[in-house]
Amino acid sequence: MAENSESADREYPEGVPCWVDAQLPDVAAGRRFYGALFGWSFEERADGSGLWARLDGEPVAGLARKADGRLPTVWTVYFATPDVTALGRRVRDAGGQLVSAPLSAGRLGTGALVADPEGAVFGLWQAGSHQGFGGPPAPGTFAWVELYARDTEAANAFYGGLFTDALFGEDAAPAFGRAPVTEVFAAGMPPHFLVHFRVPDCAAGLERVTRLGGRVQAEPFVTSYGTVGVVSDDQGASFALLERAPEGAGEGL
């Protein structure tokens, strides 16, 4: 986390997606791809490990260099928590795994990677000065995240136990969706979270991804929260483009 990439104007309740980053073998290539796709600008992280992506000056995502080439090239979503150590313990107690122990990013906060009982990996973020996303919803910003699971009922029980207030509280808005892997992907695809970014036109966005050297994994399909196309960048990291439904996200979930 870079010292000047702060978003202290917003606080995220526990269980709400607050940040995303991509683990890439070539961060410079990622800068070219996502800068052209979403209009992001970039700045180097203070520790030299990657880049902060910004839109209109506000932090929207991170691009990080993979420490080990054997690690997957992926987008990861982080859920907010006031106590990353305690939440990591609850993940383990509920049958999940601690993928990487809590790691301090100085005054910006503390993060960890965990996995649910089916192996879907996600991040935990205990904010310091960096709360997460900044700025209003706009094309090129985080829009949604969908968990593709083999057993959606088991996923509901696991995440409901972790994030009761965020998912089922009296004033809770949908934090993320859950769907069977086979709804979009082949049966052999492992369970995973799929990060969605806003676009004004999904079909046009897919064409742009292809022109930039990426690949379309699933042609546009209609959901209760908008029209979605699944793609991968020119290094293989999968994500989705979401053209919002007029009524907003999450209806019917």
C-alpha cells in the first residue's frame, strides 16, 4: 500500500467489499491494458511492489507484482473487517483456510488472504488510513463481485456466519452474489470470486478487451443486476464487465 493512497472519507462495515487488486507477472503490461480499457491513471507503490490505479484521482484498484511465478494470475476482492486476526480465526473455525497470515501495510492497514471451505480465495482488510475504494460509482470502478460455488447453500451458511450483519442485517444491501459454477463456467472450474467493473456498454467493452489482447470467456448474459460479460486480460487474469440494470444491483439475490 502506497503512503499517499488513502481514502479516509469512507468507512466500510465488516463483510462489505472494500478493495480489489490483481496479481500479475508483468505490471507494466497491466498498466497499458487497464489504462486503455478503463482510463485509469497509475502511481508506483512506495515499496516498489506494484501500482495504485486511480480514476479522477480516486483509488480504484491495485496492480501487484507476483512474488512467485507459480502463483495464479488473478483479481482478488477484499472484505472489510475491524479485526483481521479475529476474522481469520473465524474463517478457520468455520472450515476455511488461512492462505497468508495477516500482514501489516504500516499506517494504511493490515491484510490477509483466506479461502472458504470449497477453496474460493478472498482477502480481508483491516483499514488504517486506507479504507478502500474512493470516489462515486462510475465506468471503470468496482461494481459487484459474484461467488461461483459448487454448493451455494453451503456458501450461504459459511458467509452468513462470517458476515451476518453485512449480508442479513436489517439495513443490509447485497454485498455479493452467489451462483453455481456451472451457471457460467464449465463444471471443472474451481469455485472463485469474480470481480465486476462498471462499463456503459457491455458488448462494446468486450470488443475493446479483445482489441487490447484480452479474451472473452463468456458472451454477454443478463442477470438481475445487469448485463455481464466475462473476460480475461492479456496476462490471463479473469474479471467481468457489468452494464448496470436500470433498477440497480443485487435485485432478486
